[in-house]
Amino acid sequence: MEFGFLFWLFLGGIIVASLQDLKRREVDNWLNLFLLVSSLIFVFCGAILFGNSDVVFHVGFLLVVMFVIMNLLYYGRVFAGGDAKLLIAMTAFFMGISFYESMINIGIFLFLLMFSGSIYGLGYSGVLWFRNRKKVNVEMCRIAKVLRVNCLICVSVVLMALGFVNFLFLLIGILIFIFPLLYVFAKGLENVSMIRKVSGAELREGDWLVKAVKVGKNVIKADWDGLSLEDIKLLNKKRVVLIKDGLPFVPAFLIAFLGYVFLRNWVFTIFMG
């Protein structure tokens, strides 16, 4: 990977997007559009300069692929809207000599993104827990009692003890033990550290409601798409609205981007032999 125009363009763009996400939990549409259009203009100018018309079809194919991936991740509730748009804005950066190489590049980046996102998410959650550990621990105990997690733990211990009979019992027992604890931790952290009160005038497009809000005859639902401009107009006069902050995920893009640039060949060797 050469340290050329596209590298500096996306490095600068992703840094700005990370700062926006950390500060406001959103990435401006103009930034994603700027990255997409600027990178495509650069690629097309290179194609004209070197007389390579195949680049147009190559880019078109990659845009379709990235559009499909973007929608799968968005509607699968893996990414929020800004994250999904940033991914498709990076399309030109994954162009290889052939379609096959381009697909390999996309696969490597997505692997690095999921890996770095997991590590980053755990670290970010750990910091939030440490800042509010007393309140989070109390909330976790409350949720655990409501869900009767102690009963599930007892079941998991019995299944793990039966592991000497069949390994499957051990595996199921471990899963039953881990998943409820992870849920209690995530829910306790969310209730204490990721839910805040704002006035209707402070709401922004894309904000997530904690629960449905009734305004006159209208009911504004709490869904994955977040608040629309029409919803915000209805909620504008509300004194208190509960909204949920999501994990600012764009910093994971920055980690994956740098990992892709410097570790791509190593990752390629591991998976492709």
C-alpha cells in the first residue's frame, strides 16, 4: 500500500469523523459525501490520465458490493447510519488490480474492523464502568435479581459438571454462564452511563429514544433509525426526553484503517497461505 493521496485523504477524514462521533455521537453527511466524491474523482482522473476505461466498471462493481454490505450491517443493527455511510465512502481505498483482489481487500478490512471494534468496545465499556462503577454495580445487581440470573448460573454449573459425560454439556454450560452476565453488564452500563435527559430543543436527528413518547395524538416510537426531523418538531416543546447514547464506533474505523495499511500483507498471508 502506497502512502499516496487516498491514504492521507481517508486518514484525515476518519480522524475528523472520530472526533465528531466522540463529541456528538454522529458523523456529518457532508464529510462522508466529501470522502466518497473526492476519492472517486481522484480514481477517475487517474483512469483518464492512463487511458484505463475498465476502472469505471471496477469502481461501479465495488460500489454495488459496498452498498450491499453497508445495508446488511445497518439493518443487521451492527452499524449506525453514520458508520455505514463512512464504510461506503471508503470504497475507492479498497480497489485492487483485479475484482478478486478488491474483494480480498474488503474482506481484510472488515475482519480488522470487527476485531478492532471488539477490543475497542471492551476498552470503552471498561472506562465507562470504572467512572460509574458504584452505580453500575448496583444496577447490575438489580437487573440480575429481576432476570433471576442466579438460577441460570446454577443450571450452567450443573451442565459444566456434566462435561465429563459429554463435551457438549460443558460448552452449553459455559455459554449459559457467560451470556447472562454479559447482558447484565451491558444493560447495567447502558442504564447508568448511556441514558441521559435532554430537553426537546436539544434533540438532534438520529438520536435514539429510550422508549416511545406520546405527543398529543402522535406516538413517536423508539426505533433503530432514530429521530427524524419531523419527530424532533413534535418533541421540540418537551421539557425532558430520555435518549440513549450509542457506542462511538468510528474510532474503531481509525484503528482498522491503520491496521489495514500496515498489516494487510501479513493478514493476507495468514488467511490465504
